[in-house]
Amino acid sequence: MSRIKRELFLFYSRPLFRTCEIICNHAARLFMKKSALGHPKIREQLERLNKNRIDLQRELNSIGTGHSHICAECRGKCCGGVRERDSFIDRIIQDPETRHLSARRKSGEMAAYKYITHSTEIAEAKPVEGFCAELTNQGCKIPYELRPMQCTAYFCRLAIRQLSETDCDRGIRALTGLMRVQFRTVILAITTVIYT
């Protein structure tokens, strides 16, 4: 039974979550009226979605803490490339006031930068050339709950192999919750028409 749960978790973590993310981001971008992001009702709903996102990402972090040795041995292949990972939904949920709603490879900075405290440890960490701009020789410089959803949802086969059936169940629930957050953001984007 554990093998089936692991394969199911892998399916949720990789193709299912990524497909949901792509569709929801494009849909939210199409419908979102930026002028409505300042409306109190929209702000309140975005804050609730963000709190929910943070809780779900913390749950995924608690599941994934046991496989840091796998990530260290892998040396960040899942963080490979310089492609930035924050999405439209990450931006509007984390910082509705951001001027840069498009992916940061086009303009601006990740919404999480606003909240990062630049400790000496982070300042001394060296970026890993050829990988994600946030990956350093000491790991990701962004706290887990502020990372893009794509980064926290991703679990490789080796990491999942280390998980118990209970962890896989918890992970599937958390990933389903993150997909629900993305879907609700699309619904909220559609309702912004009323507030413009």
C-alpha cells in the first residue's frame, strides 16, 4: 500500500500540481483587475488565502524536513536553471500592492523579498551559479512559507521514497489545499470585475 501512496503523492506533487498552477495562473491573470486589489473585501479575501497558503506550505515543510540530506546530495537539480519560479498568484496573494504582477523574469522582484530579513548568514551565503537565483551554498535563502508554491509543492521520487504512508496522506491533503487556494484565487479574480 505504501508504494501506491508514494506514487499518488508523486503524481500530485509533479504533474497534477504543475498543471493546476499553470491553468490557474493564466486564468487569474486574464480576469484580475489590478484596480480592484485595493478594495477592502478583495484584500480581506487575499489575506485569508495567503494565511491558508502559509499553513499548507508549513505542513509540506514539516513533511519534507527529513529529506534535506537527499537535497544536499542532489545539489539542487530541481532548482536547476535560472528560471524564476514565482507566479502571478504568488505575487497577488503575498503582496497585493506589488507593482510587478508579471513573473519576475520580466520585471521586479519576488513578493517574498519584502519580508526577508537579510541576516549576516544570508548575506554571506554564496549563490550557486547556473541555478535558481535564490539557491545558495547554504540552501534556499527564502523562508519556506514565503517561497513560491511551485517550489514547496515539488517532491522528487527519492524524497518521497523516504516518507511514510501517513506523510504521503498529509502531503496529498496539503497539495490539494494549495490547488484549492489557486482555484479560489481565480474565482476571486473573476469577482474583481464587480469592484472596478
